[in-house]
Amino acid sequence: MTIELSDDEALVLFELLFEYGSKEDGREFKISHAAERNALRALSGQLDKQLVAPFRPDYKELLSAARDRLEQKGGSWDQL
């Protein structure tokens, strides 16, 4: 299977998965089966292999810009 994501989608999804895995974040996925956790880890691993932006010194700015573009494209929280 191949899943296609834009660069912005991949970057935002990478950050989401990374942050949800950190203890400092405080948010949790509601995972009801070990297979769901394993699938998320596999997705995260694939993003880790593909993305170079998280290693750039301007990563926070790149992430912020990607979030802004995706919000403009798909709507904000207020529009859900």
C-alpha cells in the first residue's frame, strides 16, 4: 500500500505523532488495541525515514508555516 501526503501533511502528522509520544505533552491517543499502537509506530517510523525538516534549525518555523497552510486549505477549528 502507498499513502500519498503533501509535504505539509507529512510534517504536521510527524509532529503530532512525535508529541503524542512524549510525556511532556500530556495528550493521549485513545488506543484500544496493541495493533493500533503498532500501526501508529509503523507510520511514525516511515515518516522518520522520509523527512529531513525535523533536523533543520528552522524546523519550528517550517512546522508553523505547514500548519497555517493546512488550516487555510481545510478550515480552522471554528469551521468544524
